[in-house]
Amino acid sequence: MEDSNGLQKTFKECILENLWFKILSFSSIALVFTSLLLPPLGAIDPSVVSSTGELLGWGALFTVIKAIDKGKGISVKHGATEVEVRKQEEIDNEENDDQ
């Protein structure tokens, strides 16, 4: 697994190269600004916040998929939840090392 600096660099490269992340991020920002301009003025409906979160979530998912396609492993930890995505080859190698 890469150290945190290597993962940050990989994630940054994927964001810069990932067209879907850019499109979904722009759509999220446009959705928020549009909701501020439509009646009632200055109020953001909870459905807008939910939709923005979903769009950004899909953008992040596409970025993770792109990093995996490049052969990078991903490990995310938030509170008590930990998610780790690795190539099958890495898992097989680790199991062979343990035996």
C-alpha cells in the first residue's frame, strides 16, 4: 500500500484528469447557485443539498475507479468504518507471504 503522500498525489492526478469528476462537480456547484436564485430567494432546499451530495459522491467514485484502473490501492477510514480496495494480485501475494 502507498504512503499517504503517494495516495494524495495519485488522487490529485486522477481529479485533474477525470472529466466526469469535473462535470459532476460543476453540476453540483451550479445546482446550489441556481437554488439560491430561484424562489424562495436565498433558501437552499434539502433536496438540493441531497442532490449535490449524490453528484459529488458519484464524482468521487469515478475518481476512485480511475485510480484503481491505474493500479493504485485505495484505503479510506472514517470513524469506525474502514474501506480498503486492492488489486486481487496484491491480496494473493499477501496471502502467499503469510503462508
